Amino acid sequence: MDRVIVGMSGGVDSAVTAYLLQLAGYDVIGVTLRSWIGGDGKESRCCEIDDARNICAKLNIPYYVHNCFEQFRDKVTDPFIKDYVSGLTPNPCIECNRYVKWDRMLDMADTMQAKYVATGHYASVVKLDNGRYTVKKAEHTGKDQTYMLYKLTQEQLGRTLMPLGKLTKEEVRNIAAKAELPVANKPDSQEICFVTEGNYAEYIEEHYSGELPGEGNFVDEDGRILGRHKGIIYYTVGQRKGLGLPLGYPAYVKSINVDTNEVIIGTQACLYKDKIICRDVNMLSIPCPDAGTEMKCRVKIRYHYVPQEALVRMLDDNRIEIAFDTPVRAAAPGQSAVLYDDDDCVIGGGVIE
């Protein structure tokens, strides 16, 4: 009977994950990673301890809480703030998965002599014929979370179980209800766990230790001043709402120039690109190719986005060039581009430059 450490957030997905693995005969231990506490004393939506403890009590499995505040700050919140101040649009959940959740859970698994770790992500871990591990899209595509998992390592994936990959959210809730789990009808969290009200700028203003970039100019693509902005941390590529520019036509953020403290404005047409560059590439289904190698695949440029056909070429310095068959809209620097094969498995990905 293999032992498995299940990451318990206090939500229905992790609860059903623990329940299904217990039914399958695993020796299940529940663990909550306590990563962040708000100024009002409330826990992150990723670590609601009371609910997680009640779930484990219902299932009669051991439960532990592990503090990882320092690692979460160093790997997630500090880089998140730094990126926004640098005019980027980061995705902290991807960094948290790679450098906090799996790192800490595997450490605990080693300590508790567990073979596996498990999460409630909507995805499936698969081992390919070439011996490498990757993640495959969930059958319920509306909940698929493979985009958030592309940075995981082969070692991490080789010890990971994800039992929800073939289930819909409705099926998960039905399982929870039949098992009388106390969170069967608990609402899903819709925001980043440490930005509970969804206001990134206010969070950055509260936690940034330096001097934030102040007001500057909105300019058009030719450099003509259109108005004043309230600070670059309030804007991201593709944004339309909240600009306050009476131009007589729909205006969008095309890009952000940190050096000049300018937000460049254009029409929707200026948001489309047929080519992007990505850095910090991580490959899952294949070893990292040599520079010059090309491959056809489908690419997602953000979490809620339909993958688009593209030609990917490996560059030097762990970077890739992605040339899309059809131009894509608002590929924001700091977000990730994730590559998929024809079987809906993740090939790899990188951070958009």
C-alpha cells in the first residue's frame, strides 16, 4: 500500500482527490502548505486550514500543516511585485507550483516515507514512450489546468498523482456530496490567493519596499502624448477598461515602456502579433532541443486561451521563437506560452519576452 501526501487547500477538489486515493487503497496523508496570511489575519484560499482539517477528520486520515511563508515570499510574491513594477504581467501560480507546492510536498513525502504526492489539479500525469513525464489536458477542457504546470520537473512529475484529470467539476461535487464531505458545495476561488480582492496595484503599493513609478504619459504609437496615466503597475498589455482616455475610438494598452514611464496606446489591431520570443524554457515531453530545431505545435499564450497553431524554433540561451499561423491577440510580456502536441500533452513552455 503506497503512501501519498495530498496537498489539502480546504476546497472540494483536494478533498475528492484524497477520498479517491483512499478508495484506491493508498495510505493517504493530508498536508496544507501555509504560505500566506492577509493583514486581516485570514488565510490564503490555497490554505484554509479549518476546512482542510475537517475534511481529513471526516476521512480519518492524518493531517499536518507546514509553514512555508519565507519560500512563498522569495519565490512568488516578491517576484510578482518586481515584475509588475518592471511593466510585466506575471503568473504567480506557475511559480508557486514549481518552487513552493511541489518542492515542499516532496520534502514532506521524503520525511514521511511517501512514494507520491497528489493534488486536485484538473490534469493527468502521463509517462510517454520516450520515458519522460508530462501532463495531459483534462477531459473537462473548461477546467483544464495544464497551463499552470508546465514548469514542473521530471522528478516532480514522476512522483505525482492527479486523479481528477478525467472528471468534470460537477462529477467532483457529486462525489463529494455522496461521500458527505463538508466542502461539497464550497465555491471555487477566482482570484490569486494573496490578492484576495483582485486589486493587484493596491497589493503592490502596500508591499513594495522601494519607490514605485509614479504618473507618466499615455502616448500613441508615434510618441504623441494622449494624456496622463496613474502609474505603470495599473496597466497590462491588452487592457481597455480604466484608461480614462476620451479618444473617440476604442483604445488599448499596446505596451509599457519602463525606461520612459510611458504606456503606449493603440487600436485593437495593434495588439495582434504573429511572432513572439520566450525565455526560461522548460521542456516536459521532450529533452530540450538543440538551437535551430523547429517543431509544429499548438500554443496557449495565457490560461484562458484557445491554443493556436504555430512553428516553434529553439534559440540559444534557453529561448524559443514562436511564429503563429494566425496572429494572436495581446501576448503580454511576463505571461507564459505553453506548447501542446496533437494528443493534448504539454511539450513545454516559456515566459513571453
